[in-house]
Amino acid sequence: MKKPVIPNPLERRYLIERDAAPEASLRLAETYLAEGRGWEAIVFLQKAGAHDRLAALREEAVVAGDFFLVRELTRVLGDELPAAQWRTTSEAAAAAGKERYAASAHRMAERAEHRS
């Protein structure tokens, strides 16, 4: 079976701007995800209405300590991440040597605690 191809930047822009069936957007998002390109998959997951897949991607980002991806997915999902999840992100980032990510996630944990 032929491996799906990631569109070039111009084709990607066209795909973002046009209407597409949710199934087609989800297939494209999964192609990006299979290549480890979560950031680029977000817009197609949104177009597909794949809320559960966006939440799962955020969980993966929490475990990986990817502060910026967690923050973007939280924005896209329109919810607030609990302090415990931000702490997990911070710890994972620190373990991976991503000190700035860890510090940023730690600050978000503190903010979430104050909101509670």
C-alpha cells in the first residue's frame, strides 16, 4: 500500500482554506501525526471536529513535556488544563532537559492552582 504524502506548503494552505469532508480532514491529520508533525495536524483535526483526537494529542504532549503544544491544544480545545497536568508537563520537560518548557509549565500550574 502506498504511503500517504504530506502536501507541500502551498497545497496545505489550499487544503486549510477550502471546505472538506470531516473524513478527508481526519485522514490528512493522521498522515501528519504519523510523520510526527502534530502542530500541522491541529488545523485538520479541528476541521474534522475530532475533539477526542485533539484531547489525545494533548495528553501525548503532556507526557512529552511539550509546553507549547500543550498550550496550543488547550487553546484549541477551549478548556483549562488542571494544575496537575501542567505539573506533569513541567516534570516531563525537566526530565527531557527542556528547562524553559519546564519553567513555563510550572508557571501555568501555579496559575491554574490560583484559579481553583
